[in-house]
Amino acid sequence: MAQHSRRSSQVEKDLYRRHADFCKVLSHPTRLQIIDILHDREMAVTDLAMQIPVAVGNLSQHLSLMK
């Protein structure tokens, strides 16, 4: 029974880590703006860059983190 409890504890820790990582991705205002713009449709990075005041390279980095 103790081994099962340790396994459950590890699963919970992994879940908490994944949740924390996901929250980190959403913790940047630019990424929230990207989500808001893209929630209805797909868009090319260059088109998205016209709507968000950041360089295309910077925008690509944000999108990469959001994969």
C-alpha cells in the first residue's frame, strides 16, 4: 500500500509541475494577447505581428513557448 501511495504522490507532483509550467506560459501579457487574437482563427506570424507591437522574431519565440 505504501508503494501505491508513493506512486500517487509522484503522479500528483508531476501534475503540479505540468500545471505550473502551463501557468508560466500564460503569465506573459503578450502571450495572453496572442491567445485572444488567435482564439477565432489561425493567422500567419507576419499578420499577427501587425496586430501586436513586437518584432516577428520575438513573436516567434512566444509562439514557440506556447506549443
